[in-house]
Amino acid sequence: MKSKRYALVIGGGKIGYFLARDLDREGYRVSVMDRDPARCRLISDELDMIVYSGDGTDLDDMRAAGTKDADFVIAVTGDDEENLVACQIAKKSFGVGMTIARVSDPRNAALFERLGVDETICTTGMAIQMVENALPARGMRLLSVIGKSAAEINEFVIERDSPADGVAVSALGLPAACVLLAVMRGDEVTFPRGDTVIRFGDRVFGLAKVETVPAFRAALTGGR
Amino acid sequence: MALTPVDPYICRMYAIIAGCGRLGSGVARALSAKGHDVVVVDVGAERRLVGEGFDGLIVDGSPIDEDVLKLAGMKKADLFIAATSDDKRNIMSVQMAVTVFGVRKALARVSDPELERFYRGQGILTVCPTLTGINQILATIQEEAFSPLGGTLDPNVAAMIAPPEWVGLTLSRLPIPSPRKAIGIVSKGRVHGWEPGRVVGQGDSVLLARGERT
């Protein structure tokens, strides 16, 4: 039997805690390392896993945590520089295949990848984007990005002056690289077909290639 | 402001120093006194340590903030020294200097000896005050131990406990930068002279000398 893949999470704050819990549920062998012994006790009491009281930038502590056997090292402390050093040690000293660093300063994402970190997660940037997405911008809201910005799933709100109000889907003149996924009318979800008529007040969900989004949006809301 | 004459034997450098505790401010003052252009980057109160004898610029900001480093003139820096009290900050700052700004000589103070050795192996210039301190203490103890002989110890000769990465290599293959050379080895209490094929074991001490082997 193939042994479980080992993920070492550096930093046992909120992100580290919930990440470790989820990875454990998904069948990884997970350990957490945190500098604060009290935090370590709390995590090991609540999650059934090995928690190391140590410093992810200390080679001895990393050795003790079995870093050389780790498939993933995920550094999610609140300190960008600490996450960088932990990932560089994991990568270059212990030969870990995949290192992921959390960055708080969005400007560090590209730098860290140049410095050998495999992936960066910018929590600040994500929070900003989520807030922006929560505010509908002229009838459209981004719900999800597919791939590294290859396609988007968007929600469109049909206003009274929308060119789609009272028009059947087949007559909307939608561009080719898009698909209507669902229409919400009140609390009812319908999966639109060619003869489905869009009405004022509907919320329409659609998937489109990024370059097609403006044309898609123009057909549904009239905006650009 | 009194003009300091530039030392005629060295070129005038544009040096940036991050961190202004005792180490950083000491280096800043020393370089400034030699006539170099010095800029100090640090946040908050420690900056006052620069004090007298320093006539360079002070930039208030974090040394891992690209905009702060740009403001300090990193693009034209000949030398960058990261000397804050935080190893990780220094390591990141130096890598920014090299990768983002193309600074040729960028040096990080790393207090953890093992971390220092790791980053030195990665090609980063490092200084470890802890190791310097340990070596100084050992040298002092050594001088005490030999003082009944009445002579003066030759600092060009030393015995160094083999670091883990030397174990298993032959004497001739040890990565010792010239002009220092291995001249022998102490293994399990026995002293062996120069034998190029002799393998270094754990706990062995390598005898080092500056200059030619005979």
C-alpha cells in the first residue's frame, strides 16, 4: 500500500489550524509546527495529529519534524520573511518537492517564486478580491476563476433596461466561447435552454473565456 | 559639517546598511568615517544609535519593502549590508538586493550558525556574529592554556573541528579557500601529518595553516 502523503504545515495560526484539519480529512499525513508551545498544545488537543513546538527556520527543528520525508511544506505564519526562509530550507536543504508560502504583502508573491518557492498564496490579495467581488460592479460579479485566469464564472443581474429582458436565450446573440449555466428567479434555479426567456430581476450565471467576458456581459446587461 | 578626507587607497562606495543596532550603526559610522556614501535604513527608535561621526542619510522604513529600498538608492548601491537583529529579515533583504536590484555585494548578518552555513552554501554572503564570538572565546581560552610556555601563538595555524559536510572527504578534497590549507589531521587523539588520501572522520580536527604546505 502506498503510504499517505506527508504535509508539514509551518505556523499554527487560524490558517494553519484549519488547513491542517482539512488536509487531515482529505487523507494526508499532517503535522503542524509552531513556535508557541501553548498554541501547539491546543492544536494537538483538538486535532489528532503530531504537533511540533519549533521554528520553521531552524534546521534542527525542521530535521526533527521529518522534513526530508515531506511531500509538501506549507508555510503560513504571519511573517513573510519567515515563510520564505522555511520554504527555502525545505526545498534546498531537505529536497521537498512542493513548497508553498503565504505572503501578506502582495508584492512578495512574484519575488518569492523567483527565489525558489513553488507557489505563493497572497491572503491579502485574496481578501481584497473577495471584498471587491461582494460588491456587484455594474450588474456583474466574479464568482470564480478557472485555471490561471483562463475562464471565469460570473453572475449577472438583469435590470429593467437590460437588452436581455424578455428575450429567449437563443435570441440573445451570445458569443461562442461562453455557456449559460443557470438562471435564478427568486429562489428557483432553472437550467436555461434555447427557449428559456430571461426576465428583469433574474440572476444569470455564466462561464466564459476571459477574453469573451466583455461581449458576454454586453449581451446580458448592456454594460461593457 | 567637517569634511572627511577620502582614504586614498579605497574607492568611494555607495553603501546601504539595513538595521541600526550596535552592529549596523557601528559599520555605518566606520564606513562613513572612511569617506564612503552611507545610507542607513531602519524603522523606529534604534536609529538614534548612529549618532556622532555619521554624516550619511537615514531612511525610515522596512528593509524588506521594495519601495523603501528603492528610495534608499539600492539601484546604484555598491554594497548592501543587512544587519538587523532578525536573521530571516536579513536573508530576505539581501536576496531582494541581489535579485531585484542587482547589487553585486550584499551581505547578511545571520546569528544562527546553522542557518548561516546553509545560506553560505546557497551562495549568499553571510557574517555570523555568534561564530565570531565563539571563535574569539576559544582563541582566548587557547592562549590561556598555552601561556606557561611563555611564547606567542601563531594565528596562522589553527585546528578546526571538521564540520559535518567534510566528514567522508579526503584531506585533498576539502573545500578550504586559499591561502589557507590543510596540513594534517587529529583523529582519535592521534596526530597525522599531511596525507592527501586520508579520510576525515566525525569528530576529527583538521590542522590548518595560512601559506604553502611543505
